[in-house]
Amino acid sequence: MTLTNDLALVLSGGGARGAYQVGFVQSLARRHPELEIPIITGVSAGAINAAYLASRPACFLERAETLAGLWSGLTTDQIFRVDRLSLARNVVHWSTRLLLGRSSNRTGARSMVDTAPLCAMLERLLQPAHRYLPGIGNNLARGRLKAVAITASSYSTGQSVTWVQGTEPVHWERGHRKLVRCKIRLDHILASAALPLLFPAVRINRRWFGDGGIRMTAPLAPAVHLGAERILAVSTRFVNGVDAIPHIDSYPPPAQVVGALFNAIFLDVFDHDAVRLQHVNDLIGKIPVQERGDLRPIKLLLLRPSRDLGKLASEYEAALPRAFRFMTRGLGTQETRSNDILSLLMFQPDYLAHLIEIGYADAEARRGEIDAFLES
């Protein structure tokens, strides 16, 4: 299948849940091995997947298979340090910071975990040259790619910043959303994936950035601004009826509260933006074609998990490294049925492999709809 300039792939965040996206991409690639997706955007864990797909030189199928193999072999200690000494040091630093008040800057506490292994792993995966990702420029030059966009949140200005590397000039700035044209660097990926408080912020051009989902109220917007008319979007948020939501009669543990907060920040807005896009399409459809000007309807195909990935994480909790498991249990991860916060950090090979399988199965279940979308 040749390059079509109007197709975009949008990958949301979700920490370890990013493995679900890989299952979808693997299914798509096996049915369309030569598919070229010209516009790729990513946030948080989706930024890692987006950067890999946009920077590697192989065909779509080979990229998808390699990415699936990498995710299924990940372990927690490849993302952050889980030895007792490192975890204890971070806990002591944060406890001291809370007690010292204004003098707390001397503790050096910046995050709950040390993500040096993640940085090392991404260097091996993305193979940067002087921190830049040369593979993106190569694919742009060969006409295999039109643009790639990575979004992070600026702690310095409060804006949602989208870094774009592409072949065509584009600009937008909408209140707290801003585009910056540049060559994509490894630091952009690390910044987009920096879960607040859990992972350290990343300094870029003398400003500090964290996870792209914090202030991103319109995750589909970068693809739209880059010229997409068809968007394949992959969410990691499970949606079910109210009757299926697990109830907790006792006081909610910290894990339940933080999980609900992270869902609201990183995942719920994705679905809200999809609904908003459909409303805009309905309004455009009521305007005569000759009077639409630059307005155009955007076709959207949204894939979401058929299972609760947070609830599934509870089944693999016992396999976590002992010291890290002890710390998470202190937050109440065994007192809630849907471990949304734990699912973000569950970088266990068996859990990740299961997520890839679910993503693959969900894509296969909708293969007719997906194929028709690609051929439209």
C-alpha cells in the first residue's frame, strides 16, 4: 500500500499500557505489511511507540514485529531502578523534603523512582545521534513520512507543547497549546513519557517538561493540524457500563485515588476529544460544500481495550520485584480491584505480553472495519 498523505496514527499514553497499542499495530501490519502512515503522533508511552515507528528504516511489518518483541521482553528494572537501596533512597529524600519545608531543595528529590534505565533502553532502541533521531529525517527525505509529533507539558509555562518534525510548514497556538517545529530528540521522548512525580521532569532549552497528557485537552488536534483527514486512534482506557465498575465500601486507598486522578488526566480526555470531533463533523456536514472554506470532516476510527487493563494488572502484582511490590502495597494496591496506577508501572513481561495479545485480538475483531477505513 502506498503513502496517502491524509492518514494519521494517534497513540495515547498509559505507561505500561502502551503494550496494548503494539498489539493493534502488529495486527494492522500483518494485514498491510507495506502500509505507510505519513502522520504519526504520540503522547507519553505512545510517544515512544510513535518515535520508533517514525524513525526505523524497515517496512511496516518488520517495525511492528520488532516493537512487539521489544515490549514483550521488557522488565521493570529496564524502566526504573527497583533495588531496595534506590527505592529506599528516594523514599527518604521525599520524606525529608516534606519535613524540611523551604530547605528541602538540598535533598535533591525529583521523582519517586530513578529512570536512568529507561534512558539507556531508549538510546538502544531509537539509536540517537547527538541526542537527535536521524531515522525520522531519513524517512521524511524518502517520502515515507510527512510529519511526526510528540507532545509534552511544560512545567515552566503550563502549556501543552507539541514538537513537530515534518516536510511542510505548519503553525498553531491555541491558548495553552503550542507547536514548536524542530528536529525530534531523545529528550523530547523522555519528557513526554515523564509521569508526574513518579518519573523526573526533563530539561529542554532551560525549561522543564513532563508527561504530555497533563495539559493536553485535545489529543487529536496535532494530527488534524498536520493535515490528517483520516485518523486511526488507539486509546488504552477501558470503558464499560456503570454496573460493571468495581465498588469500594471502605475508605479509598491512595492507589484508588491516584489511579482515578491519572485516568482523568491522561486517558479520559482522549475519549472526550473523539466525541467532540464527531460533533464538529456533524456540524460541517450541515454546511454546503462550497461554503466550508478550510473546514473539512475528519474520519476517526477509535480502538479501545475490550478488557479492564487496570483490573488485569492485579493478576500479575505478585510477580513485581519484592522491594517495589512492598512499596506499592503500602499505597493500597491490594485494597482495590482495578489497579489503574499499578497498570501504568506494571512492566512485567507476562503482563505486557498479555496486553499485546488483547490489542491484537481487539484489532482482529474489527479487521473488516479497519480495512474499510484504510481503503476509504
